[in-house]
Amino acid sequence: MTLVSKHLFNESSISEERDITINKGHFHLETPERIEAFSQKLAEGWEAQYSEYRRLWQELPEKRKIRDYPLLVDFELSRVCNLSCPMCPTKTARFRNKVKQGFMDIQLFKKIIKEISGKVYAIRLSLLGESTLHKGLIDVITHAKQQHIKEVSFLTNGSCLNMGFFKKLVNSGVDWITISIDGLEEEYNKIRKPLIFSETLANLNAIHDYKAKHGLAKPFIKVQGVWPAIRPKPEEYYNTIAPLVDLVAYNPLIDYLQKDKDIIYNENFSCPQIYQRMCVGFDGLVVLCANNSYFDVVVGDANSQTIHEIWHGKKLNQYRKIHSAKKGYLNIELCKICYYPRSTTQEEKAYVNGREIRIENYINRKQTIGE
């Protein structure tokens, strides 16, 4: 397998200093020790490959090199959700009226896995919908691990994480799960209605106890929440959740509802995602990136094309070319409203167990749920 193809663009454009922020939008409430421990846990059993995977995750977008295959493939198993959170684009009239909803066909999933096995390090089984609503989730994970996908993960609102379902997840071999928990008690109940914080916390306790009783490391559990829901009680939030999970994180509230007008951009932004990952919608249509919330910028169709063809295809290469030019991303409507090129500030501070945490936020971005 060819690791990296020839440079797509000439050396003069590549040598320009660019603003490429990797994994923007995800920040920790954690200690450095627990962050490092989480990384080591994820690497266990494939340390050398994991190190290469994470090195390339940083290096490929910085040098704008195109690997033979993406490092990670996002599979949208579900474009259906059982909640209606006030900050989510799925609650908007535009989404409900114009965006097709449904579940991925397992045969399509298996077709793609057959191609990418041994070529792609990781898959994530989430985009906007709730993955645990897909009736074949356990079979999908089991198949991916049998086909030697090194890292399989998904995001969930936690609504289905009762002990019976969790035991099936353990047996499937899933590597890690990210659970969205926005705040404590009534704050959570208001945002994640009809879920109840006490019930979600009870499930977390049960999962923790089950893993401890059976000596299980996996699946690793990460919890994340939007900052305005955590802001009232960050220390209590952390101390309530951290003993039960492997990592606790927060996300600044993103303009998913596309209400912001006065956006301040990074001067010389270049998107990392178009060199790192590929996102396959439930219907097989491949969208430009994981932040394409309305699934309207399509670069390929996995029903009729291979992942390799799409990854090296004319459409995706054209977007890479646009991003290679200074401020070229401003010519793409999707990119203009994305949080990746937005400038940030760390003016706000929070304190957790004596640690000062500088809260990163987007300039001119309200940190108010539903705004």
C-alpha cells in the first residue's frame, strides 16, 4: 500500500505558513496525566501503528499530502435521533424539510469495510444521528473488528446504554464510546429531554462497576458536554463524572443553527479534515467533511464508487485546491459557516480542583443554549 501520494499542489504553495488547527472544538477539563493515560489506553495492542496514525493525523494536513486512503472513515449509521436538543441542527425547519433521514444498509457498510480493511486505521459510527438506534449496531461493530479495523468508536446521547445493551457492546469489541452529557441535574434534563440526569448517571455508575468487576479496560468511556451547560458548576460536573469514566471534555457551543453574522476568521486557514477523514452518509453519499450538517456538499457516492476513487476524485481534489489558496475557503459557503476557520479567544477562565482552565470560545459566538 502506498502511504502517501505525490503532493497535490506545488511546493511554493505548500511552503506557505498556514493556520491548520487539528481537532478544533474539543477541549479537556482533565489533568495532563489523565489525558496521557487515555491516549495510552487507545494505543494498547497496536502502539507502533497508533503512533503512526496520530503522527499522520497532524502531518498530512500540515504538509497537504494525500494518503492513499483516509486515516479515518465516518459512517453515518443513523440520520435519526430520539431527542430534540435546542442547539442541534436536526431541530431546524431546514433540516426537517430538506434533509433525508434514515439508516445505513449493512451491506453497504460491509462493502466499504471490505475495501478499507488494512488501509484505514479507524472508523467512527456517528455523524448527526443517534447510532444506537440502528438495529444492526452490534453486528456492524463486530464485523469491523473481525476485519481488523484497529479503532472503532461512536458518539451517543446515552439513551440506550442500559446494562443489557452495554454487555452486547463489550462483546462486540468496540474500542471507545463518547457520551454527551450536557450539565448536571435540571440543566441536563432541560437540554436532553426526555432523558433524566439521575438515570443517565446511574447507567454510568453501572457501566463503571461492571467494567471494574470483570477487569475490563474497553470500551473506554469519554464524556463531553457543551460549555454553557457546564459553566455554572464545572468543578461539580467534573467531580461527579470523572471517577466513572476515562476522560471528561467540553465543547464550546458551535453555531450549528447558523445564526451568527459577525464572524471573525483566522487569517490563513487551511482545513485539516480533507486530508484526514472521509464521511459516508447513511445513504452512501459522501459529504465534504464531518461539519456538513445539512449534507448538501457531496463529493461522491459509495454505492457506485470505491472509497479510493472518491478520496482521489476530481470533486474532493477541487476543494483541496481551493483551500490551498490564501483565504480560498471563503469561496465555499459551507466553510464560511464552519467553526474550524473561526478565530477563538481564551478570555474566560474556569477552576476545577485548583486547576485553572482557559476556556476556548469562538469570537462573537454566544455561549447560550439555543443561540
